[in-house]
Amino acid sequence: MAGELEAYAKKNKVKFFLFNFTDLFGTQRAKLVPAEAATRMQKAGAGFAGFATWLDQTPAHPDILVMPDPNAIIPLPWRPEVAWVAGDPWMSGKPLEQAPRHALKKAMEKTAKSNLKLMAGVEPEFFLINADGTQISDGRDTQEKPCYDQAAIMRRLDVITEISSTMIELGWGPYQNDHEDANGQFEINWNFNDALTTADQLAFFKFMVKSIAEKHGLRATFMPKPFINLTGSGCHVHLSMWDNARKKNLFDDAKDEMGLSPMAYNFLGGLIHHAESLVAVTNPTVNSYKRINAPRTISGATWSPNTVTFGGNNRTHMVRIPDAGRTEFRLPDNAANPYLMLASILAAGMHGIEAKMDPGKRLDIDMYAEGHTVKNAKKLPLNLLDALRNFEKDTYLREALGAEVSSAYLKLKHAEWNQYCRHLTQWERDTTLDC
């Protein structure tokens, strides 16, 4: 309803809104709108040139108009005069089909007709590094196994507690902060929510973490594998399906050994079936494949999957069943667009539910040590190009995600791959100069 933003501004002493949308590559775009203009801009939308962002458009396209979602306002506690509001791009009087947030909303509207609502929680890992990005910011963080290092997290107490306190103020319910498996790496967990809310929160979380780190003279990076000898940063996604009223967890079944319902196993079957193409969205950069296909790191393990398998409470598989009523999808990383990531996961999982897909046998083995003994376990792609080609061939997933958004994504990602291939690396010079 027009006027909602202006009323919010008066109540919360907000002077400016960031009218935000997230493009296909996950880059956040925004215009800073004075509170006095919010009502007019809420009616008309904030204008953007799509070609100036990572969308499949040219300078000849008309403006896209970002319509703010008044249910998705998040204030900036570290800058209380500003509030961020997620928006949906429109063009020529209708929603922009290739807009990632629109793709997720469409997927959720479809499942809502079957009285189903995907709930998701995320575990985004990140590094705190020096300003020029060459090394971790804490020179004393050198343990071979630094995970949960009490001294290291205390040395970064000011940054981590400001992020966590901000999330408490926002009502997200953060419940633990930890130093992760790599030197200089951290993770903050908060309460799960419906997939759209979680996607909005994840988009904002990355912006928030980077902003607060900068306040402290540091730089935060969500790059999947910024240091070749250290464990990469993942974005594990915890998944459950509920009824629209959010009263009943439809993945929960006390009669099952692992506490999962037949629907949960079918959803898992969809993830297994589409994993080799889904990875093009959940792991969308050249660098992503240095995490999921990495050699052992100095801590002793990569903590990343490279095969399409699932297990119980076992972190060596692509999917873990940590307890009753939910599954943990360990494949994605933080380069993924939050909206496309959850939309593609929902599409794959719903295919599994609709087709009653069998995920196959649960493997209660250490895949890092015994994976070679498993016959016919599918391997994840070795690089982005293979993943994109798999996605191109996956007609169901492309259509379920949306033909226009899939086509635009593939076009821009192939261009990115080609740009990477034109880059001459030092490795090539070191190994080929004397041939």
C-alpha cells in the first residue's frame, strides 16, 4: 500500500531507503531514496538501466522499475538513518522474468497451491582479510586445526559481536558464532524461515558483514576458495517443507530411522537427480570448483562434497541428515545468488516429490576415505563450463526455474567463462614457456 514506507520512516526516524534488487550474478544494486520521496517512488518504482547490471539486456531496453516490497524492510542498525528494502524489477508494466527474486517468488507461489512452503536456514562462511585481500587479517591465527579456536574468535570479538548484536536487534535470532575450519574464517548461524525471507536475509547478511568489517578496517570475503591451502567457504542450506500455515513439518516422521518422511526422501531424490546441473546455480563461479574439487587442506579435510551422495549425520556427503525433519544440502557456496539458489533447490526438490524419486541408498561411510569403494556414485563437475553444459541439458530444471531467467543466466555465465579462458595465468607461463 502506498505510503507504507513513509509511515515506516516517520516511526523509525529513517531518512533514506536503499531501494534494492539483486541481479543474476548476485550483485546487489540500489538507489538511495529520501524518505520524503518514498511514497512517490513506491508507486512509480525506482528506475534502473538493466544493461548497467548483470542482466541480459542492452542499452536499447527501457528502464526497469524496482518496486519495493514493504514486507522486506531491514533497517541498518549501524546506520540507523538508512533502511534497506528488497524490491522486484518490473519492465513495460509487468514483472521482469529474469529477475532472481521474481523467480523464487513464482516457485513459492506454485508450491503454495499444493499447501507447501519451503523453509530454509543457511550457514554462510566468510573470511576476515586485510584490506588489499592478500592475506587473513589475524597474523596470530596460524593453528593447523583452527576450528572453534577460542583465542582467535576473541581477537575478532569487536567485529563478530557487532554483527551478531545487529542480527539480534533485527530479530533474526542468531544463536551461535564460531571460528571455522580455515584460518581467518568465521560463521554465524541464525533462525530458519520461509525461503523468500531467508534469501532476503542472506542477501542483506553479506552486505552487513562487509559493511561492519570495513568499519573495523578489515575486509570480509565470501569467495568460495580465496586461499588454496585453506578450507573453502560454503553456504550449507538446511531444508524442510511445511504446510502454508507453518504448523506442520512435512519432512518429519518419527517412524523413520532418520526421522524423515517419504516426502523428504522424494525431495532428496530430486536434489540427487538434478545435482550435476543444479551445481551451475549453487556454485556459479570458476573459483567455486576449487572448493568442491579441492585436495586435502592443511586442517586435514576440505569439508566439501565432490560426489552426489547422501548420508546420516556425516559431513563427507553432499547431503547430510543431521536430525529428524530436515536435510542439510552441503553443496552451495556464497557466490550463489541467494534467490536463484533457493529457487533451483525448490524446483529440483519439487520434481522429486511430484515424481516420487528415490534418492538411492544412504551411505554410512567416510566418502573422503572410502568413496573409491562406492560404485556408480555420480561425480560433481570439475569446472564451471561442465556445470553450465549440464544445466543446458536439464530441460526440467531450466523450465521450472523459468525459461527466461535460465536463458539469461546461461548467456552471461558462458560469457564469463569465455572471459576467464582469455586470461593468461602464471601457472601456464611456469609450465609452458619452455615447451
